[in-house]
Amino acid sequence: MRYGVLGPLAVWDAGERPVKVPEAKVRALLANLLAHGGGPVPADRLIEDLWAGNPPGGSANTLQTKVSQLRRVLGRDQVVREPAGYRLLLTGHEVDAARFQELAERARSHREPAVRRRLFADALALWRGPAYADVAEFLFARGEIARLEELRLTVVEEQAEVRLTLGEHTSLAAELGELVARHPLRERLRMAHMRALYRAGRQGDALQSFQELRSQLSEELGASPGPAISALHEAILRQEPQLAAPAVTSLSCRTNLPAPLTPLVGRREAVGEVRALLSPGAHTRLVTLTGLGGVGKTRLAIAAARDMAERFADGVWLVELAGLGAASTPDDIAERVITTLGLCDTAATEPDLDDLVGWLCQAVADKHLLILLDNCEHLVEPVAVLAGAVLSAVPAGHLLVTSQEALGIPGEVVRPVPPLALPERTDPEAVARSSAVELFVARAAAAAPGFVLDADNAASVSAICRRLDGIPLALELVASRLRTLSPAELAASLDDRFAPPEVQVRGLPARQRTLRAMLDWSWQLLAVDERTVLRRLAVHADGCTLPSAEAVCSGPDLAAERVPDLLSRLVDRSLVVREADRFRLLESVAAYCAERLAEAGEEAIVRARFVRCHTELAERESERLRGPDQRRCLERLDAETVNLRRALDLAVSGHGAGYAVRLVNALTWYWFLRGRLTEARRSLQTALAADGEAPPAALVTARAWLTGIELRTSSAAAASVPAGGDPTAGIDDPVLRARLQWFVGTGLTGHGRRRDGVRLVEASLAGARAAGDRWGEAAALVELAGQAPERGECHAELGAALFQEVGDRWGQLRATRSLALTAEHDGDHARTERLHREGLVVAEELGLWTEVVEALTWLGRTALAGGHAGRAAELYERALSVSAERAYSRGEVRAEIGLGLAARLRGDRNAARRHLNRALAKSRSSGHAPDADAEVALAELDLVART
């Protein structure tokens, strides 16, 4: 059961059908139990509340009669009798008031204003009228009514304040007037209204509002306005600058640049130069920062890009390429960019999936963004191809590249990154002005607290920085040695160490020899076990967690329980960087350690451990993707994406077909949820073509997954499944076979082969039930709900209950969508809207952006059906914004059509034509064949022309 108290008392059953509670006293009894939140209410208290001090004769029996009537409606087990009294059985958020408070708390805890605004709006949308409206005359209800009304008004005030930060002052100035009139003494509400009025250019109205408050407080309470609103009044009188509408930015959503762990030293001029090159008036769209490893190219690029974030409306994005193999293609790089920009979950809906470079260029063609391609020296040729395509197709696209070698394409501006400035003289003042010394002193003070530059050590510090050529990485590595050596001893040891260059560093450029010698020296100062862990860490392409480090670095010669302590020592020596729960090697250190790994003859065995570790990780997470840990599991696999790709590459190149097939079988559901269907298809094909032995059942499983993926990405794929065929034949695991039958069957129905698709889904349902797989049963039921209208609601309700039982949020989203469509078919607009809002919350939580757009457009349709054109326009605007941000062209088309419909209902024919023509233009430019959306747009244009 679900209960509504935010309005007239309402009850809905498990199928969301209204349940009628007859007789006023029975309704009052239910309301009383609800007001106590599932806690026990003594019988004497209930009698007093229901009959207001005038109970009938035999009041205990009369109360029992009312309880029996309520049980007949709700179910006998829903109203429980305990020694402390009667209580209503509530296990979660069955009451809309509890849901309202949960949404409000979630809004308060979120940092992003746009999300807070949406959550507050979702909370307020639960209200259908005054709380407990039909039992308000009962004394017991008045306290709860007052409490809920206060909570509602507080949320209204909080939402208004958030909307002010988002620049919505014009609409707020109009909306809050009536509410302020009903609650004239609420100062927080009036302050929001005054700010909105002022920002909307209505300073006189804002001042008049304050005078009205002052007058009413004096007359009714003999009081004066509080200090906060009085200060606002004074600020409005003075027209203080801070009252102006803020510049609305959403930097936190439009960049993935990491926060710097330490300040950037000695690069102020270089940062300014990069910014100037990429400024709007410079007409430079590709800047490449070159320099030797360890010189600080990445730090400089990130600092410059962060300073420019406000210039690029569609964001500034860091794409790390160090983890890609040297044989990577331009499409591999494009796939990494697509994933980073968050476009990956829409790729399945677009054409030309075999040309990812072209798809990327089309997706961002009208965007104003900066992409930072980091560590490109091993990928110069494919990066050059991608960069050339982006620069040609994206007029407002800018690229910032870091590499030891320039790309060498037209339009590229190359800026070498030199080492830090060295001291010109040895006196302390001159030494202190050197940026190399500044960095060394900062790192030394962090490693050896209390260290300062003074007259006694200035000459030694200068010598250290000169010996290390001002290379930032070398300076950071050596600074930690001051824990055990004085500056003079450290300088002497460097002179002894580097005086005659060793054989292994000859032939390198001078500064590269310095860095190599520094790494050699750091290496030789390590204990044997520290070296073992450090070189084995190099197999990771994108850092690692502690469990992964233990699995990969341990062996017969090193116990896993010793790895954490050894890692800690390497962090102290600045050879390993710890970021949250991940451990990373800096680029130059990783390259050096990879050489040491090969020298030790451990490359093959450590790579094998790495592949095994990540295959087992993927298999562990695979099943969790279908349960209550789904969101955290998605985030964990997101974090390991680069390492998982590396594991597949190593398995394939190492003739490990068995591990390759196991890995892709474990990851395909993750790729599906994230919308990375292109990656899934290519990875499955690669694994199936790998050399080596793989279990026959695993190969059949991979082929079945590939069939389901190809049905979703290729118009010709349906021909690969013969009529009556079952690609899952040969899979012995009944649970896995049933799930794959569902996956292939749903792909076939999407291709118009409804009969074959339904046959496989029905087989999946039978198999899941026989195997006791609740998830598989739920998935099949929800799919059949859309294919069998006569039993659709029944299937969807059972599927929703099963998905809720196993805790799969994605499944609940799909089930909710089916139930919403049924409610819409039945004309139940209130239930339709509520279900779509629930689906929207889940889609946003999981980061499934196409589902977010679908939920918003359905909500827009529901609002239009209810005659609420303004609300519909707001929803379609949100859908359009998300679609444009994620390059979801079909979503853009549908949002524009919705905006056209809303404009026509408002009587704005010009706006309607504008939106509908945009929808047609976007539909044609997207490469899709003419479809139902285009037909709707044309029909609406014709209707607008005739009205």
C-alpha cells in the first residue's frame, strides 16, 4: 500500500490503483495512524481523537468495529494490535510525506544548484493540496498539518533561494507575490521575493514590500523587521553590487579537471601565455606543449585549462591517453574522448558507429569546448588525425596537447616547456627568487617539517637545483632525502653520483640524462622489496587500488600483507602518488619502472597476474550490477575502465583467449548499462578472434552477447539470427542462458522481428522461473508488458516488485516506465506523472542520460495533457539541455517538438514554428531516416499554419 496525506487522504494498492476508504470515522482512524508514522497509538487516545471527548456507548467495541472496517480495506496484516496500542504497518516510504522529507534532505545535501532545484521541485510536486485536507477538522490532525505546512514553506523558500542563484529572478518575482500575500510575516520568503523583484528591475516594488512587512509587524506584533531583512533593505537602497544577479555557471558539471594537490610553482608566465594563445581573439585552436618527461607539461596544461574554464560554455575536458597502447587507432582515441565527454551512453542511438572519429565530430560540431589530450608522445600519428578532423569539423572546438613531440599539422602552435629557472647567483636573496629553488624548498618543507632556506644552506640548495637542471620531477624526488641528509650532504652525494654519466644514460639529451640519472639514484636507494613493488606497479595503465596492488605485486617472493607498508614508503619517497583510494606512478617514473620490470624478466608473469586480477574483479562486479550495490559498482568499474581495457589488450596479445573471453563476458552488461555498445561490440569481436584456448561454453556466451549487441548497433544484424533460432543453445548455466535469451530477444523486437523476439523472451521467462532467478524473471516480465497489452499491467507490476526485491535500480526504472505507459493509456495523469518523476530520479542517480531525457519528455507530454503548457515548456527545456550536452540528437528533436506543442497551446505561433522547424532540421542533419518524430513535427507545423 501507498498513502497520500499531502492533500486529501488517499490510498493506492500495489498496482497503483486508488483504494476507497469508506466512512469519515474510518478515514479519520487511518489519518490518525498515519500521523503517528507507524508508531503505536493507545486505544483510549484513538477514542478521544475520533469522538472529541464524546465517545459513544461501548466505545471500545465501536473502535474495534472501525479497525475491522479499515483492515477489510487495507488487509488484516496492515493494522497491527500491540500492547501499546494500534499501529499501521509501514516499512519504508509508503507515505508521501516521508518521501517529501527525503527529497528535501537530498536536495540540501547536494552541491550542484541545478540538481538541488530539481529535487526541491520533485518534493513540492508531491503536494496535491493542503495536508490532511479532508480530516483537518479533527484536533489530532492539526499539529501534523502545521508541521507539514511549515516544512513545505521552508522548502519553497529554499528552492526560491536556489533559483535566484540560477538566474530565475524574473519568474520568481511573479510567482512569489501571491505566496508572500498569504504568509506576510515570513521574512525569509519575503527576502527571496525582494531579491527577485530587485533583480527584475523592480526596485520600487522591493522597497514597498519591506514597508508592508514593517507596518504589519508593528500593527500585529508590536515588533520590527529582523536584522537580515533590514540589511537587505539597506543594500537595495544603496544598490549594492552584490545584489546583482550572479553569473550562472556550472563549472562543476562541465569539467573533469582534477583539483591540484599542491600549488603550481614558477609557471605563472607560461600559464598566461597558453591562455593568451587560446583566447577568443588569438585565432589559435591547437596548442601543443612539448618537453622532456618530468618537466611538468601536464601540470602546466591543467593549470592553464582550469583558468579558462569559464570561456568554454560546453566545458573543459582532460582526456588521459597514457594508458592507450602504441598501436591505438584514431577511433580508439575518439572512443576515449566520447567516454570522457559523457557522450558514450548515446552512441547506440546514432548512425555510423564504425566511424567514431566522424561521429565524435558530428556530436560536438556546434559546441564551444576545450579538450586537453594528455601524454600523446606514443600516439602522435593517430592523435594528429583526430585533431585535424576535430579542428575541421568543430569551429568552436579547441585542443591543448601535451607530448614530447609536436603533432606537425596545420594550425598547430608549439610551445616548449622548459625546466624551472635556476639561481643566477649564490646569495640567499637571488637563490630564493629561483622557481626551481621555490619548488624544492616547498617539497623539502613538506618532507622535513621545519626546513627553511637560509644563508647557511642557500649555496647547497642552489647546487642541488643546478645539478638537477631545474627538472620538477627530479627536484620532487630528491627533496624527500632531506629527512636523513643535510642540504650539504645531499648536494655532495649528487655530485658524486652524477659526475661521470653512466653508460645507460649516454646518447640522451643532457637534461634527459639528468632525469634518468636521478631515477637511477632513487632506485638504488630503495630496498629490494620496495623495488619489487615499484616495478610491478608499472603494469597498471591508470593507477590502482590497494587490493589490486596486493594482487599484482605479491608473489612467492613477496607476501601480499607486506604490500601496504611498502606502498606507504614509496609514497613518502614521492615515487608513488596517492589520490584518494588510488595509487599512481608519474609518467616518467612509470616508463622507467616498465624498463626495470622487463630487465627483471618479470614482464610476462606480472602481466598475467594483472589480467587475472582484473578478470576476477570484472566477474565479481558483474552480478552486483543487478542488485542494490548497482550504483557503486558502476562507479567502481568506471574508475577501472582504462585498466580493464589494458587487461583485454594484454590477454589478446599474450594468446590468452580464455581470459579475454571471460573478461568480455563479465563486462558486457556494464557496457550495456553505460551505453558503450561500440566498445562492447569491438571488444567481443577482439576476444573471439584471440589466439589460444577458451572454454566452449564461454565462447558460445560471448557470441550470444555479441549477437544482442549487434542487434542494437547494426541494421543488418537481425539477418544473423535465423527464424526460430536460439543463439544461446549450448550454454549449460540455466540462469545465464535465460538472461541471454532475454537480451537477444529484446534486440530482435527492436528490429521489428516481434514474433521471434517474444518467443525468446517467453523462453527466458520460463527458464528464469525454473532456475529461481528473480532478476531474469523480472526482466522478461517487463519486456513482455510492452508486447502483450492484455496482460501488460500485470506483468509490469510483478516485474517492478521483483526488481525492487533484488534491488536493481535500472530494472526499477524500466518497470516504472512500463507502469507509467499503462497509466497514461488509462488516462490517469497524476499516476503517470508520479511514475515518470520516480524514473527520472533513478536515471539521474545512475547517470543514464538518455533515460533522463526520455523521462523529461514523457513528463512534458503528461503536463501538456493536463493543460499545463508552462510546466511542459520547462520540462522540455531541461530535456533539450541534457540532450545537447550529451549529443543525443533524437532527444533534441523530441524536446524541440514538445516546445513547439507547448508554444502552440500558449498561442505563440511564431515560437511554435521556430521550435518545430528546428526539430525538422535536426532530424535531417542527424543522419536518421525520416521517422515518426519528423512526421509529428510536420503535422504540427501544418496545424499551426491552419490556426
